[in-house]
Amino acid sequence: MRANLLAFSEYVFLQLLRIDCLGRELRLEGSMAGWQALYWDNQLVSQHDANADPSATPLHQFTLQAGEQEIQCELQLELNWQPFQLRYTLKVNDGVAEQEIGQGELGEKEIEQQVVENRPKKPNKISLIGLGSLGLKLFKSAKVIKVLFAAGSLAAYTWLFSIEFAIALILCLVFHEYGHIRAMQRFGLKTKGIYLIPFVGGLALSDDRINTRWQDVYISIMGPFFGFLLSCACLVIYWITDIELFAGLAAFNALLNLFNLLPVLPLDGGHVLKSIAFSVNSVLGLISCVLGAVAGVAISYYFNLTLLGFLLAVGSIEIIFEWKRRHQSDLLPLQRYGQIVSALWYFSTVGGLCAIIWVLGNSGSEALALPLRILGS
């Protein structure tokens, strides 16, 4: 499971452009609904409200103060959302002559690689959400917490099972979270590392925001995909050495990652489902998230999975935030090709993990006995 905690802290819009203008940063933010805001040195200089016509390309005209001189500026845009393509031309007029000081073109790859700048925050009244956000930031910044939580996880799992199984479980969790970390680094996101939470699992944290639904899919599914690769490696070693420990490790790791691929927020499978569904439209996205939560309740009740019930409570908060932002497109959606690739990758990973469990279940090995007893406890 991975987390991007800043996604819950404020309403976020897609950062479309960051360029230099007269020695300072000019930043354009916008949404598919047509809303756009232009910031110069973190000061709002131009804004356009949402437009019913998505093909409209507003012209940003604004005045900048450079010393005692006022300079007239103009940002011309040609914006296409599907597939994403942005062309821009920046012109300035100092009262003597008009000149073009910047132009360029951006596609989806450039948007993915952008470092998102947080807009200045206005002071808010003290609230539980604000205090919770502050607590999370303090939690992420304390490196010693990693060591304490890792030690706590090792002690907890050793107390419940055995030292050998505790080490094996932590290995599975770390390898899974490492997949998320590698995916975040693939997009240039700053990572805070891996946190092992006793009795819960692990978290891979990032301070940076994602810009596209594809990033959400890629980062979410890479954890279970790395887990699938580890299970395959353990299964091969078991076939070669006939050591039962590796069969048990392959089985438990497969079940662990299959659990994480349940289409329930905040699990990785829930993020994949959300990204695909919201790329179609926000109504389908919300319905899918709610149905996933209902399915999660049924699964947790049928299999008596207390942990899933706890995660459903966390996921419900995320669904509420998605509902409140349903009219604000802050992530570049998946194109039809991306939706198909994401779905195929998801189902092939699920199928691969199920195949490993099926093979071990029919091999006469007792490898599945302990993992099933643990997940059902």
C-alpha cells in the first residue's frame, strides 16, 4: 500500500505550465472544466472561470510591475486534453515594442515529469483536519519513527508467530513497498521511504503530488507486481531445493499482494479502479468506489478480516474527498489505450498471483495452511 498524503490536504488543480517570465516564475494551473489561474512569483495575475466549451482557449492578458515600469504581458494558449497537448506563446510589451520571450509545446510526458509547485496557503482556523495533517507531516519527517516501527513490527510478528516467519513477512512487505518507491522515482517524485506499521503492513510515502491518472495506476500496481515477482522467485527456489519455507513464503506473499489488489480504497487495487473509472467520468468513478467499499464490507464480514474493515474506514474518507472534488479535474485522465493497458496489467497480475496459489494448493504442500489461518485471524 502506498500513500500520497498531500492529496487530501487541499483542492488541487493540474499544473499545466511553469516558465520564466522577466526573471520570475510564471505558473499556469487549470482543469478540464475550463478553469485556469495564472501566477507570477506566486501572485495571481489572471484567472478564467470554468467554461461549458472545453475547446475554448482563453487568452491571458495581465500587467506586471518591474521596478517603476509597467509591462503588458500576453500568454496565448492552444490546449487539447485528449490526447493532451499544450502550445504556448508569451509576449511582453514595455511600451516601446512588443516582443516574444517564450514559446513551446508540452505533452503528457512533460506533465508527468513536472515538479508541482504548491500554491501559497492562506491561514486557516484550527481544525481537526488541520491538526491531523500537521501530525502526519511530523510523522513523515521523523526518521527515527521508521526504525521504531520496523522494530515494533518485528517484535509483534515474532510474538504472534516466530522469528523466522516475522523476518519473512517483513521481507515481503519491504519488497512490495520498494516497488512503489521505484515507481515514484520513475516519475521524479520525492520519496520519504518505507514505513512498517505493526499489525497493519507497510506504507511508501511521497511528499510530491502526481499529475496524471497513469501515474496513480503505475505507482499503485508496481507494489503488487514486485510482490508477484518475489513469489515467482520463491516458487522456483522451492521447486529446485524442495525447502518448504520457500513454498510458504511464495504462498503468503501471493495472498498478501492479492489482498492488496482488492478493488477497495485505500488498497492498491482501489486506486487502479478509481483511476480507470474516473478517466471515463466522475459519476462512474464515484459509483465504482462506493461499490468497491460495499464489496469490501462483504468480504471482511465473510472472511472475518478485521484489518480490511479498518482500511475501509480510511478508504471512506478518500471517497468523501473524491465526491467533494467531483467537478474539479485535477489529474490528467487515462486515454482509452491507457485504460485498456491498466486493466490488462491489473487482471494479469491478479491472475498470476492466483495461479501461484493454485499451483501450491494442488502440490500437496502445506504452504497455504499458515497463510490462510493468518489472514482469517
